[in-house]
Amino acid sequence: MSATAAEHIHLDADVLHRQSTALDEAASTLRPATDAAAHRVEGTAFGAMNAGLSLAINGLVNRTADLGGQAAVLAARMGYGVDGAVSTFTELEQSGAQLIAKVDEGGR
């Protein structure tokens, strides 16, 4: 007798909780790091002859801060998604088990 597809599905809540926690921690770490990376260089930082360098450096600063912010948001959303998937699957599994129990009892 072969098992049904539902019997092959297994979510390890501990593993998924650790993943969600790691993503939340990553988001929390990225936010202040992004703020620190967003400090612009003054136009005279490389001297008057090299003032154009600060424009290039500040372009990189802006892009770095933007990417760091996006990474923080993505990590937070991924953590939220993992939590939501576990919660939804758990609810579905419990509903299915209740329905099967009801059918096994003859629909009472």
C-alpha cells in the first residue's frame, strides 16, 4: 500500500522557526548597518583638486544604503512568510485531521 501525497509532507516547525529567527536577526542587523553606511563624504574630503571623487563615492554610498535597506526589508518579509506558511499549514493539517476523524466516526 502506497502512502498518499499528504503523508509525504512534513514540516519541521523547529527548523522553520530557526529560519524565521535568523531572517529576523538579519533584518535587525542590516538596518543599523545600512544607516551607518549612508554617511556621505564631504566634497572636500579628497582636496579641491579631487572634489569629483566625492561625487563618485557618494553615489556608491547611496547605492550601498539603498541595497542594505532593500536587503533588510526582504529578510523581514521572508521571516514573515516562513511564519505564515507554518501557521497556514498547521491550520490546514488540523482541519484535515478533524475532517478525517469525523469521516472515520461515520460523519457524526
